[in-house]
Amino acid sequence: MTTLPKGVYISGQGPAIVFLHSSLSTAKQWIPLINHLKDKFTCINIDILGYGNADKVIDEANYDFNVELTRIRLILAHCIAEQPYHLVGHSCGGAIALKLAVEQPNQLLSLSLYEPVAFHLLTKGSAEREEADSFAFKVADLSNEQAAQLFTDFWNSKGFFNKLPAKLQAMMAADMQKVNLDFKGLISESYQLTDLAAITCKATLYSGLQSPHLSQFLAEKIANALPNGYLCQLEAGHMGPINQAELVLKEMAERIG
């Protein structure tokens, strides 16, 4: 790999931090945090496949998070070779980051995840797992516009989607096929909570007290399974890194730096 793929943005100098964004978002969501950190760190900000400037998923039938990780590992090999790095993720990006951490725990300097939606870690048959599975099914069963409304209202608040500009609504609706692939990736993972014991670096799980029970419950579950996990609860919602960035990103910057 002689050149970086589309959708990768490098800035700053020093130890590396890798950033992975949420579904229906792009790497741009991390720019305010990067502006706090780039004087001391090399920031590797990555558009997940299907979002921002990244390539679309080519083989949807065989998509899982191994597809994301293959690309991310190639990016890291190009940028930092075998050097260790800090890892930051939010929501779906947090779940992809957690998979990367499980598979390469010795590469990590620290782990910072805001409500990673690693739904497969929820116990099958539990109320939370049934809610996650039902949510994914409902989103997949609707038209793109209806699905975007259901998805964004769930993670923000009822009526959120209808308050957005029509252009942004259309952009979100157009990305719902990738959201469905994200759900497919989330549910198809097979590592267990016990596998998180291999992640021995400092790990902070962030959770918003205004978030849905589902993501708060899962963040606490993951934090408790990590040997050096810490649950940091903030007065924010699930989309706190974006719509309550001043509070959330300040806290994240202080803990990383």
C-alpha cells in the first residue's frame, strides 16, 4: 500500500491516536477533539466505509467488521507501522474500535469509547438484546426516509429528524443502506465479554445520562469487563460527542492527554 485510501486524514505530531466515528456521521465529527490534541499527538482520523469520502462497501452480502478492520490495519501499517496508539471510537465506530482492541490489545496505549454499540455482547434472550435486535429489524424493514427518522429519533430524541433541514434528511436517508450493514456487522461478531480481559491498557467508557437505557447498559457492561476499565458518566445523550461536544470532547481530551 503506497498511498492512503480515500477518507483518511492525518494531522499533528507525536504518539498516534486513531479516531472512528458513529453511523450516519463522518470523520469530521472528531475535528474539535483533534484540534485539542494535534499539538501533542499524530491524529489518524478515518471515515468508516460508506461514509464521508471513504469508498462504498463493494460486497454487501459478505460484509462484516473484518472488512472494516482489514482497511484500518492497512492504514495503520502505512502511517505508524507497528507503533502503539491510542484508540477513540463512538457508537458503531466504538464497536469497531473494540473489535480492533480485542484482536490487537498489545498495540494500544489507551482506549476511549463513547457508548460503543457492540450489541452482540448483550445476553441472548435478555430485554436489552431483544430491544437491540428489534430496533435493527425495524430500521431494515422501513423505507430509507422512515428508517432515518426512526434511527435518528432513537439516538437523539423524538421529533429530532423532522427538525433537520431537508437536505440533511435526504443525505441521512441515502446512507441508511450502510446503517443496515453496520447492524449486520454489529450482530455478526462472536467475541465475548471474557475476551475483553486481554485489553489491559487504560480504558475509559463514556456514557450519557440522557442516552437510551440500551447504550448506557452496554457501556457499563463493557467497562466492568475490562481489567482497567472506568465508566465516565456525563450529562449528555448518545450523540454527545457531536451535539454536546464542548462537554464531552473536553473530558475525552483531558483523559487522553
